[in-house]
Amino acid sequence: MQDATIRVLPTGTVNQIAAGEVVERPASVVKELVENAVDAGAGLVRVEVTSDRRQVTGVRVVDDGIGMGRADAVLAFKEHATSKIREIEDLDRLHTLGFRGEALASIASVAEVTIVTKPRDRGVIAGIRVRVRGGGEPEVAEVGAPDGTSVEVRDLFFNTPARRKFLKSLHTELAHIHGVVEKTALAHPEVAFRLLHNGRERIATHAADDLRETAGALFGTDLTRALVPAGGGNRFVRVGGFVARPSHTRADQYQIFLSVNGRPVYSAGIVRAIKEGYGTLLPANRFPVAFLALTTDQGLVDANVHPTKRQVRFTHEREVYEAVTDAVRTALHGEDLLVGEREAE
Ligand code: ADP
Ligand code: MG
């Protein structure tokens, strides 16, 4: 065995490599933490970002969700440790955004992560603080804490300088973070979201469980006045949400928002299906404004295509596209478009 050159990598190294897939930039950290907060049943998710003049220096996500007891707060940092699935079949009945059990382990392998948490509804008085830096041993302490969880990430990529070099300007990184909070808020109108940068509020949505209201909080009431409800579906998918009257087109896809079973996704196929629903109402080279929430049986959609879960695969792609096109077409034709435009003025 002495001449063996193959080595099984130590866990820390494995996690750092995995982090390369999940944790690309500060916004990926925000995405993972915000998803965990939603999965924990939070009613309010507060994202606090700090930066100096050049870069993001810290991210903290605070939720009022179920929280964790001492044992779970330590286990949460272990790779492939999750409370969300137990076996592969659970993916077919998944109702959480997370399931890979690798986000916290990955992030903590390339940053310093501090969790402060206290379980809700368990009569526990003290909270727990667990800190892990660069995949090291967890440091555990009892602390006073409100119900719920806060996760703070500092010194991102301190031990992976190559990754740090690829970070873009502060402006770009902040824009990505803004986008993540925006998308998650739109996918979960039943949850209130706040985004603060150096103490200044950038996003504030309410938990109204109304996609139109969340879109209004993000993009203004001029836009929401132009939205008409779009609904429909077939055996494979339910389509809900809003599309804007053709008076509100854009040169880009920035305000085409899609979620599938509460997960914000991008799908070129669905964007095409939406455009087809507008048909000739849409000027050439313009994009519509649309906020659509799709729901399917979990067995008909696969979110496990990519570690970041931004893409999904449908078992019945064509039928899903047809349902979207129909919903959009019906929404626009059901409206008296001219009256609508006058009202919008
Ligand atoms: P996953 O979300 O895929 O399960 P993570 O590494 O993101 O993996 O989280 C690991 C576990 O830690 C979760 O399954 C959950 O039990 C717990 N956890 C993480 N964040 C929170 C939170 N904000 N509130 C309650 N529990 C959490
Ligand atoms: Mg997670």
C-alpha cells in the first residue's frame, strides 16, 4: 500500500470543494440562509448586509421561525445533515426549499458562521450560540436569544483567496443580493422580508400572502395597477399570478418572475410560453412583465438538477408550457384592455 498515490480527502477539504458549487458569492450565502429561514416557517425574515467601500463584509439573516435546540444547532454544521429528508423518495413529496444538507457546512468551511437560536414553542429559556470558522471545531455557548434563528457570516472566502479574487464590484455583489431577496419574497408572499444595507432599508415586503402586493412593495404601485390576474392549469400544473397589460413591456426580462412550488426558478421555456400567450399584443423585441407561481405535484418536477436549484425539470414540459400560454392568453383577453389602460393612467 506504500506506493498508493490516491488519497481520500479530509472532510474540510471536501466541504471547501463543495462550497465551490454552492457558495459562489455573498448572494449565494444570502440565498441559502433565506431559504433556511423560510423552511423554518418564519413570518419575518430580515437580511442585514454590511460592507466597507469595497466589499461585502458581513451577512446576517434573522428569522422568527421554529429555531433549534442545542444538539441540532451543532448538527446543522455537519455535511449532509438535514432535517428535511430521510430517504431519496422524500424528494417526491418535498415541501421545503432545502434538502441537500450541505449549505451551512459549505459556508462554514470558507467563512466564519455564528448561529444564535432558540426553539419556538418548547418552553426553553436560554438560547444557544454555535460558531464555526473555516470548518473548525464548533464553539458552543449558552446565550440569551429571542425565539427563532439568526445566522451571521463574516470573512467569506478568508481561506480561499482564489475564490475571493473572482468577486465583482461591491455594486454588483449588492445587486445580486437584492435580486435574491426580491425573488424569494415573490416566491413567498406569505412571508415578510426586509433587506438592510449598512442599516438602510432597501426592501420591505409584508406578509399579505398576495403576490400582487409583494410585487407592489418591490416595484411600485404603478406596476401593480397594470397587473391582471392569470390563472389556470391542467392535470400537470396549476398556474397562478399576474401578468401586466401590454402597455407595460420591457426591453429585458427583469420583471418576469417564476416560481415552482415556492422555489424561484428561471426557465427559458416558460418565458417563451408567456410570450406566446401575449401573441401579437407584444411588440417585437420587447418582454412582458409577469409574476407567475406554478404548483405541481412534487413527483412531476425535479429540483435536483443543479446544486443551486435555480433550474427545474418537468416530467410533462409541453403540458406545463401550454398551461402557461393559456393562462396568459385568457388573462389578457378577459380584460377590457382599453378600459384597463385608461384606469391605469
Ligand atoms: P438543508 O437546508 O438542505 O437541510 P442546511 O445546511 O442549509 O441544509 O441546513 C441544515 C439544517 O439546519 C436544516 O435541515 C435545518 O434543520 C437546520 N437549520 C438551518 N437553518 C435554520 C433556521 N434558520 N431555522 C431552523 N433550523 C435551521
Ligand atoms: Mg438549506
